[in-house]
Amino acid sequence: YPTQEQGLEALVQKPTLDPVPQAYPGEGYLESSAVPRDPWSREFIYLAPGRKGELYEVISYGSDGEPEGQEDAADISSSAL
């Protein structure tokens, strides 16, 4: 998994920060050449490790782009999946 410093960009472009995967695929790990954005066109938040001790966590802060919130402004986290 990418480190916190490498971020999600390491999924589409070979990282320059260690640890650099020795067998990094030339086209990256995603079908896209850009990191996808959340449904509100914002960048995802990437934490490594995650807040609950997971290897990583990917977060969207919802429609308002701010931590916490209600309904469509509620945070969405990979740790809740």
C-alpha cells in the first residue's frame, strides 16, 4: 500500500519516495491515469495507517467537504465498508 507521504498518486504514477515497488506496472495500478475524485469532485483523504489501525483509510468528507456532517454531508470512510 502507498505510504502516507506517497499518497493515492502512487496508484497512477510510480512513486519517487521510498519504498518504491520494484515491479511497478508501467500503466500504474488503476485504469485511469488520474486518481479518481469523490462524488463532489474533491480529492479523497488518504491516511496510512487509518484512524482505527487499518493499513490505510480513504475518506470523503461528503457534500460539504468538511469533517463530520449529517445526511449527504456525512463523512464516508473505507473503514466503514
